Amino acid sequence: MKRKIASIILILLSVWFMLPIFKGVLHIGMIYPVLIFLFLAAVLAFWDRVNVFFKKHKIVFCALFAAFVLGIAVIVVPLGFMIAASVDTPPENATVIVLGCQVKGDKPSTMLRDRCRSALNFLNANPNSVCVASGGQGNGENISEAKAIFNFLTENGISPERIYLDEKSTNTSENLSFSADIIKENGLPTDVAIASDNFHQLRAEIFAKKNGLTAYSAGNPTYLFVAPGYWAREILAVYKAVILGY
């Protein structure tokens, strides 16, 4: 009975990871956890047969068990660092960097709006802080992501003089590189508060350090509907940033 319950839970987790597909979203962070969950659910559902097979092929069992433990470590270790980075509180009057995200026409998407709100809260609490709005213009966007951030902040009472624009960057690596150039050219504090989703903080910190900045989190939680897949995808992105440097 316990194995059946565990199998059902794994299937429900698979469904949760795949929910964004109903909004037209599909990426690797949704796919690989689902494959893992369904494989484990199948093992539990047919445990009696699996157990007989493993008793006959102990070497196969040991190899698969070792691979399973290694796989868990590969996922859990970066996840732990990601969680730690997401709660790294910035000092007062740090420079805010808002990482760009999708703009729908000329309006920020839900994720970008949440990032803007995090920046707004920090800027209101730290009136001497300034902000770098970072993000170029992509397909389907009438304005740059940086301009959408600028519009949101100024419409909510932040003085335009407190906002610098990076309208060239196309990814997180460029976000931090171009923002660092702006910060250094204008003599701004190199302690930076990253206004982005919590899952994004570790990778932003990696690129910030590479560009001579000290990063802290002005993060926001991700909409629960899409959060699991984005956290899972970010684990792969962290490895890419560490190994390949971008």
C-alpha cells in the first residue's frame, strides 16, 4: 500500500511539473523531472517484478543504485546553493539590478512585473539607491525589457534620474556584464541587489562576481503554477554557467 501511495504521489508531481503546457510553456526543466518521477513510479508499481530481477542481477542493481545516488546529489547540491543565494539579504543602498524578462507588447509579463515590484520595494526602502534596468528587445516585444522596467518604476513613483538603462543584453550573462559596465562608468556602488526570481539568484551571483560585483538577493517567489519547472531548469543553467562560463 505504501508503495502504491508513493507511486501516486510521483505521478501527481509529474502532472504539477507539466501544468504550464496548458499555457503553451514547455522546456527541459519540465521534461526531465517528469521522466524521473514516472520511472520511479513504475519501479514502485511493479516492485515485485523489479525486486526479482535485481536479485538475479545484483551488479545491475548496484550500478543503478549508484547512478541514482549520484543523480540525487547532482540535483540537490546546486539546489541548496540556489536556496541559500535567494535569501542573501542586500546591504542598505545597494545598486539594484533588475534582470529583464518577457515583455508582452509594451507591458511587462507577470514574471517581469514581479521583478519590478521587488525592485520598487527596495528602492522605496533605500531612497539613496539607484537602479539598472537590464534587458534588450526580443521578438514580439514593442519596447525593450529595460524600457518596460523603467516605465513600471517611474509610473510607481521612482524618479527617472535613479534609473539607468541597459537595452542591449539578451541573457543573464550579458545582463550582469553590461550592468557592471554602467555601474563602473557612473561610480555606483558595486554591492548589487538582484531583482529577479529567487531561482535566478545563484546564477546572477556567479555572473556578478565574474564582473567585479558583489551580489545579494532582492528576489521574489515565482508563480506556483510554473515554479517547479523553472527551478529544475535553472539547475542545468547553473551547471552551464559554472562549466562553460555563460
